[in-house]
Amino acid sequence: MTESPGRVADATGNWVDGLAPAFTRPYLRLARLDRPIGSWLLLMPCWWSAGIAAVHGGRPVNVWHVLLFFVGAFAMRGAGCTWNDLADRNLDKLVERTRSRPIPSGQVSVAQAAAFLVLQALVGLAVLLQFNGFTVGMGILSLVTVVVYPFLKRVTYWPQIGLGLAFSWGALMGWAAAFGRLDWPAVILYAGSIAWVIGYDTIYAHQDREDDALIGIKSTALLFGENTRPMLAGFYAGAVALIGIAGAMAGGGSIFALGLAAFAAHLAWQVARLNIADPAHCLMLFKSNRDAGLILFAALVAEAWAGRV
């Protein structure tokens, strides 16, 4: 059986390929709805922040905020990926894993992709406007990190820091949505999330390190090389420590501590299992971070509920 035309090399066997109307598929692929793991990873810091805000406020997690962050994360991750693909369209042609993406493969024109980017951004704006004015301003400010990120890999071996700044912004948003300001627990949570993102995106980058080296694209995967395991352990340890400090400052107790321990155990498992020579294995470990994030969020929800009764 031959592969269906238009499928993206690293996203086969998904609902977009099998169920979505044919005319929508290139756009759904641009938004990465054929592989939503990135949207989940963007969402996790938002939910963590809503969770520690609830713990600090002595009330249950705001379900409306949780739902808004869910919709916003999927819309803005799609917009971010569309922007990334527009910026990287010439580079993506040179990488085996990305040359079948909608723009370099010709499924979508640059003009069509730009229009789709605006549409997704408008959905994100509609979500953002449901929050208080301070949070709206924070959301707009986040666009700076989104715009800059695609260009970092051309000039530095640390583009993962740029991704961390962008993908962790939600760690500030949940607290801002609850209190209309920023306090140290949110800022420290943001720092911890950045360390987490640098770790998991280094794992992800090992899928492309050979192609990246050939075309001059930089990443922490290339920088760390055979030292990736100890570097990953360091970033993950920093993430656990900083998130733990943030949760404790917000008033987290034993339930949060247990959840943090489970989160730490999951990250330790990733470090122990890492095999940078196996791209499929790297992708599996990368995707598992959604489960790690959900474990921590569940603990925050339970801690907030326990603090109410």
C-alpha cells in the first residue's frame, strides 16, 4: 500500500490523514493538529500556573480558565507552527523529516499559510480577551518570543532557550489571570518550566542532528552530543527544584510534594532510558512529557481542593 499524498513524514497514521476532509488536511497539518503533542506541552505551564494560583488562593482551580487555556494553547501553537514553517520553508526542504510539510512540499502557498496564520491568531486573541487587562497585555508581550524563536537556530546552539521562553509563558499567564499581577511563585515557575522545555526539546532535536549539522542549523542536541544524558539530568533537576520552590511559596503541601516527586521520577526515567542514536525512541520520550505535566497538574488540582476543605 502506498503512502497517501500529502502526508507528513513524521506524522502518519493520525486522524487528519484518515478522517479530515481532504481540502482541510494541509491546514490542519500546518497547525500540527495531526500531532498535538506540542499543543499539550504548551498547555502544561498554563495549567500549572492556574494550579499554583488556586493553591495560593485557597480555592479550587478555575475551570473556566482551564478551558480557555486549552483552546488558546491549541490555537496559538498552531499559529506559532505556521509562523515557524513560513520562516523555515527553505530550510525544511533540506531536512528529511520536514521536507514533506505543507509549505515546502507545495500543498499550501506562502500566501495561504499567511492567511491561515492570521485566522489562528484571531482565535487566540478572542480567547485572550476573556481575561483581565493585565493578562491580555502579558499575552500580547509573549508574541515577541514567538516571532524571534525560528531564527535562533541560525545563530546559536541554544535555540531551546528561545523555545523555553515561548512555551513556558503560560506559567505566568495562569497566575496573572487569577490575580491580575505577577508574583514570585509565577516567575520561579516560569524559570522551572524553561529548564523543563530545554530538556525535552533537546531530546526532540536529536531526531534531526545529522541533517542539522549538514545544513548549519544549531541545537543543544549538537552542542551536548554524547554528554546529553548528564546535561539533561541537570536541566530536569533544575526544573524540579524551581517548580518545587514555586509550589512551596504558593502554599503547596504534602499532596503537591507527592505530585512533584512523581513528576521528578518520570523525568528521571527519561534520563535513564535516553538513547540519542534512536530517533523513534527520542520521539517517544519527548511525547511522554505530556504525561509528566499532567501528573504535576493533577497534584496541584488535588492540593487546591484539599486546601479548600
